[in-house]
Amino acid sequence: MRKFERLAETIKKQIEKGDFSLSDLPSERILAEKLTANRLTIRKALALLEQQNLINRAKNGRYKITPQNDGSSENTRIALIVPPDFSSGNIRIWYEELLTCAEKNNVLFRPFLCIHWNDASISDILSSYDGVFVIPSKKEIPPDKIEQFRAKNGLVFLNTNMSNHNILSINLYPAIFARQLLDQLNQMGHRSIACLHLQSDISDVLNNRISQWEYWSSLNENDAPIIKADINPFNEGDRFLDAQIKKGVFKNTTAVFCTTVHAAIAMVRACKNNGINPEKDISICTVDDEGVGMHSTPSITCFKQPDIQKILRPVFNWIKAGGTLDHWKGPLLIEPSSLEVYIGETTHPPLQKPKMKS
């Protein structure tokens, strides 16, 4: 291939991957700088793409990407808006599942990192894509932004419940199933089950997990404590829990229900730091393992991930059909009807005398 043909192929792939979805095609000068070529070669590459009807020249002389309006699925564009939470296994899982579903449906899929809810790019994404999936950040969504989301066809929130705002939402781990975990521990003989929450925010999903533990505790006369800390579980969790163990906070506790896998991992580390064996001395469990809990050492009891592709199939079909709520044939809050428990190495019957001493 000649150089201008190679450059044309590069620009074509960028167009197909949505690199210019939020902006016009750059000028010849900028393309030449970005692709390390002279403007004459870039001009030849653009002329070739024009012959292929991928771009067209506007009245001002600038090239624009040719809009595709034949209604085929190949022209459906789906975006994922994610917060800058680089430690989240859930973001990775959703990205991989959405990408897989997009490839099966032959649609364009592109993720976008948005730093805050007033990020100017959010409006551009909403106007440029047929469907938009949103993983909420830790910050509260401003009312005007909620209204903007409500007006968008094909919008879906993940890991949260926005159905009260008339927005389609997917929550993979309904909080009510937390009681299934607690009942399983109770059947093993655990009568003192603490709740541990280490997070710098309380989302509605995590709040509901705490509420389920509180309700279960009232039903079963569970007097174990709830331990909350507004900290980063990765950097500060084990040190915080070291101090709690030394204070005797867990001295009568035989099991710990953790709201997140990060809290569970911090609890495992703190136990090991204090000579407590999480495979024998105390049971630890969580709801969502975020792709790491079942594979950690020791493995952490949690729910197995539901079939996300099965959940996404009707959502993608809805987006391709226009994404209006009038055409959605299901509940606004999509949740699995059942979850399977994975019993990890951190769950076992309690010792006769808890080893969590002060």
C-alpha cells in the first residue's frame, strides 16, 4: 500500500471506532500533525475516503463524516459513561460485557471517562449516541442533569436504581438477597454477625445492603455491631480494622457481612495481621465479588455473577428500535429473580469461643 492508502485506512479505522464521534473530522493540517505526514499526502488519503463515501466535503471546504441513515444495526452507536474509579472491578466487568454484546449486535461501542456530572462532554455524548449506559459516580447527580438524562432515549443506569426518575436501570445484586447470605451463616450456627462498610460514599445500593442487615438483625436478635468508616478500603482499610480488632470491637463476633468486596479483603488482611485465621476463626462474606473475591486467597463467599448477556440482549434490541420508554416491554428496574451463592474459604461453622479477642 502507498502511504496515502495506509493513512486512509488509519483514518477509516478511527472513524469506525468513533474517535471523532464528539467532534468534526480534524482539518488537513491537524491530521497531518497527528499522523506525521505532509498535507498533500493527507489530502490524497481524504480524497480516497471521499470516493468510498465515508466522508464528504462541506460547503466551507472541510471534510465531514458521512452520516449513515439506512437504519441498520451497523449504524447504532452506544456509549458507556464511567467515573474515574480506576480500582472498580465492576467498571471492568460492565465494559467487557457491553463490548461483547455490542460486537454480537454489530454496533459501535465506545467508553467515555467523565470527571464530574457537569462535564461538558456528557451533553455531547447524549446527543451523539443512540444509547448511553451510565455508571454513576460517588457524587450526587444535580437535578438539572437528571432532567437531561430523563429526556434521552436509550439511556440506562447501571449498578443503581433510577427508576423513580423514569430512567431504565440495571442492578445485578438486589439487596434483598443479602438476607439469603445471612440466613446461610445463621444455619451454620452463626448468631453474632457484624456488618462492615468501608467506603467514601453511601450509594443507594450499598445503603440498601446495610438496611437488609439491620432488618435481618432485628428479626434474629443479632446484637453484633455495624462498623462504618468513610475511608478508602485499599489504602486505609486494614489499618483501620487492625485498630478495631485491638479495641475488641469484634470480640464476640463470629461472622462479618461486608457491603463490598474491598471491605471483605481489608477484613481478611486485618485478621491475618492479628493472628486470626479467616478460614477457621471468623467467617467473612460479601454480596458482589467484582471479579476478584472468588479468586482471592482465601476465596470470599459471595453471590455468583448473573448472566449479564441475557440481561443486555433485550436492552440492546430496545436501543436499536429507538430506545423510547413507550416501547420498553419490562420493568424500569431490571434485577435478577435469583442469585446463586458461592461458598468460599472464608465461610465455615463458628468456633465454640470466638477468637476475636481485645
